[in-house]
Amino acid sequence: MTDHRHAVIVIAVMGLAVLATRIMPVLVFGRGEKVPEFILYLGRVVPYTAMGLLIVYCLRDVPVFEAPHGLPEIVSLSVVTGTYLWRRNTILSVVIGTALYMFLVQSVF
């Protein structure tokens, strides 16, 4: 199979997957029906749960007993938290935290 044909197939499958996830709620709940409380509850708690999981996943292999003892991670996580609490802007805090972490890892530690 040529590279172009393969790319077109991959894009088509991805497009169908996205379309299916967008259409599924309409098919399951209909347009005028009330959304069940459990689904509304999941919509409120899953984003925070996913963020907690990502934090644990990112920090699980931090070498605490070896130099620099997780300092770049601790400093960056503190800056991300502080920036978010200050500006309430997720993207800004993640970008600043990532840039700071890259700076600390590549030039300081």
C-alpha cells in the first residue's frame, strides 16, 4: 500500500471514530430527553480524576533518593499550581510549568 493511501485510510478511520463519539450521546439519550444524574455526576468528577491520574503517572518515576532529588518536578509542579490559582488559566499554567521544567532539567540540574 502506498503512503498516501495509508494516510487517507488512517484519516478516514480517525474521522469516523470522532464522528461516532459525537453522535453516540444523541443516539443514546435522544435530543429532548433528560440526561441521567449519574452521567452528569461523571461529567463533574472525571476531569479532576483524570488530572490526578496524570499527575501520579508523571511523578511515579521521579528519583527521590538520587540527585537532584525531584527538585525540578517539585518546583515546576508548584509553579503550575500557583499560576493556576493566580490566573485560573489551565493552558497558561501548563505552558509555563513545562517551559520551566525543560529549563531546569536542561540547564540547571
